[in-house]
Amino acid sequence: MRSKCFVCLLLVSLVYGQAAPPTTPPAAGAPAQQNAAPAPGAPAGQSATPAPAPEVKPDDVVITLKGFCKDATQQGDACKTVITRAEFEKIVQGLAPGLSPAARRNLANRYSVALKMSTVAEQRGLDKGPSYEEKMHYAHMQILAQELSSAVQVDSQKVSDEDVADYYKKNEASYEQASLQRIFIPRTKQLSNTPEKPKPPLKAGTAAAAGTSTSAKSTTAKSATPKPPTEAQKKAAEEAMTKLATTLRARAVKGEDPDKLQKEAFVAAGMPGNTVNTKIEKARRSTLPPTHQMVMDLKPGEVSEVISDPNGGKYIYKMISKETLTLEAVAPDIRKTISTQRYRDLMSGYQKDVDLNDAYFGAARPQGMPSSPMRLGTKPEHAPEHMEDKD
């Protein structure tokens, strides 16, 4: 029993990394069992019905460890350890319910190796001593903390219809959905100083021409290199685009087509070949940049003020239509939002009010989302969100 407990502690930080392989549905209209061999005597083109998978009963053996037995008197074929389906599924249920068939096979292999190694370790007395006891003590805390984390997650998912309705009422503006048109005006023009044209060469045969032919070629090569724009040119280009944005907004207010205005903006910026779809469908406050979210307050037909983005350019929005999604349509999203927030709030309570000695541990790094306590071993790559370790 102690050996099996130790094995479970070794495996508990590994099984969460087992993700089910993606399944690919058959193509529409593709016949099932296309490569199945035809049954004897069946008409040509008719496939045999696949045989049903054999039933595995709870008492049937699913893992056999040959040559491994605790009884030293057993030899040869008599020395083996077997695990039944019921015993293995009890392990799966305790560690990670819902494993895919591929992950179960992986777990069976890991369990078999760990069972053999842990048994030999006990025989060598490696389960004695302070190091082992401290690891067992911490593993005990880990498992309890993970159980509590799972229980908290289950509790946080108990969201009533009244909770959903109340959240919807308080955040109704967040569920407005709009069709918009957006004009983008680049922050500045494309600038390039055209090189000066070289002077016509002197007539051949003259002394001046002969003496300056080499230097003329060098001068021509240098003058062909464009000069970078000056700071004054850059400032003038930005001011021109700012003035253009104001003009385009005024024309949009008068009802001019945003697509046409968008093309003019790119031509003025020296990018005539660029195209941008001005239409934005099903926009919500949460899908817009924070500095753009005020456009959701526009009425159909209204045009926003020019919105400046220091890193990109300027934007002008026109509201085409707007509706508020019904409670029934957004209820699943609200349940998920409430559940996630409750879990975060509950878990954050276990992480606050802890003072660490910076002289010993070093300066603290910025903390991320609350997480469950750290586990021994490598963090599973595909662990569920509530099982991940985050700084």
C-alpha cells in the first residue's frame, strides 16, 4: 500500500500533461470504413461490418508486469504482478479523470515503471531518512491543495440564473453589438528626398572632360542616393495628415462614403496601393481598443471625433447600426465570466498576506494570475488553467 501511494505521488504531477489527440471528422460524404476488406461472398464494393471491440470486464487484467513480484519464492512465469481494469480505473479516477485512450496507455506505462522502481527503492531503504520524509510531507500538502483548488473551481461554477440576470443588468452596455465603418489615416506621409539630377557631361575630347570623367562618375553615384528626410519635413508631413483627418471627418459627417475617404487617405499618405476594409461587424466594447470604446455611444449615422493613436495614426468611426444582445444569447458567456472571477477571488485569498524576507529570497517579481500551489517536478505543458504554476 505504501509503495502504491508513493507511485501515485510520483505520477500526480505528470498525468495532467497528457492531452487528448485531436480527432478529425470524416469528410462530408466520405463512406465509413473505406479501406475495410470485403466480407467473403459479399458483393463487389460492399465492405465488411467491423467487428465490435471485445468487452473488458472490471476483473479482467489490463496490466501484467512479468518477472516482477514481491514474493521472492516465486520464480519464472509465476513471478508477475497484475492490475485489473477496476484497479487501474481507480488510479485514473484519483489522478486525472477523463483521460483519453492514448493518455491512459501512457499513464499505464509510467505507472508500471514507477511501481517497479518504487518497490526496489523501498527494498533498499530509500524511504527512510529526512529527505524522503520532507518530500512526502510537501507532496501531501500539494495533493490537498490541488484537491481544494478543484473543489473551489467546482464551487465557483455554481452560478444561478439570478446571478446571471443581475450581472447582465449591471453590465448591459457591455452587450451592445454594432456595425461600424472605420477610416484609418496614417500618422505621417511616406517621405523620400529625390536625388538631384547630375549635370550633363562635357563633350568628349576636351581636356576638362578627360580630367573629370572619373570624378563625374563618383559624383553621379553619390547624388543618386536619396537623402533622409529632415526633422522639419517629418513634422510638416505629420501636420498635413492631421489636417487631412479633420477634413475627412467633416466630409464623413456630410455623408460621404467612408470607403472613398479611406482611399484618399492612403493616396495622400503616399500609399495608393494599400486597401483596408472599413466595415467592422459585430463590434462590442470589449473588442475595441480602450481609447476607441466611446464610439459605442454613437447613434446610427453619427460620426466620431478623430481618435489619435500615438503608435499608429488617426481613426474616424461611423455608426451604421447597433443592437443590444439578449440575456439568453449571452448567458453562457456571463456564467463563464462570473465563474472565472469567483475562482480568481477565492484563490487570491490564499496568496495574499504573505511577507517574505527580500534579503534572503531576493526582490519580488510582478505576480500574475492567482494559481494553485507549486507541485514537485516539471510543470505539465497542457495542464488545465487552474493547475498551472504562474509567477
